Amino acid sequence: MSILSIGIERGMEKGREEGLCEGIRAGILAILGKLGPVPESLKKEILSQKKAQVLNEWLSAAAKAESIEDFERLTAAVKEK
């Protein structure tokens, strides 16, 4: 495998990961938006998160939350990691 092929493969992998994260972020914000206005600080935190594992945990918490405050409580332990 050439260096060029390796570089292309790594770029494609990174692009897939970023696309996945972008979709998860959108899902979190859509769910939270149904609960009420999402504070700008929380929106920025969600949009800046780059780890898919953390975003998946947040998505699960958003699905369980009954309010924005509930989501923040449910994700507090994840945010401390």
C-alpha cells in the first residue's frame, strides 16, 4: 500500500467519524429542542464535542431526559470524564 493510499484511507476514516458525530450532535439538539429552548452554552458544548462515545452517551441521556435540566444532570458524570 502506498503512502498516498494510506493518507487517503485515513482521510476517509476521519471524514466518516466526523459525519457520524455531526449526525449525533444534530439528534441531541433535535431531542433537546423538543424539551424547550437549548441554552447557547449547552449548544456550544454539544457542537464542540468530538468524541463519538461521549456523544452517544449524551444522545441516550437526551432520549431519557424530561427537561433540559434533567439532561444536564444525566450528563454531568460524562462531562467530568
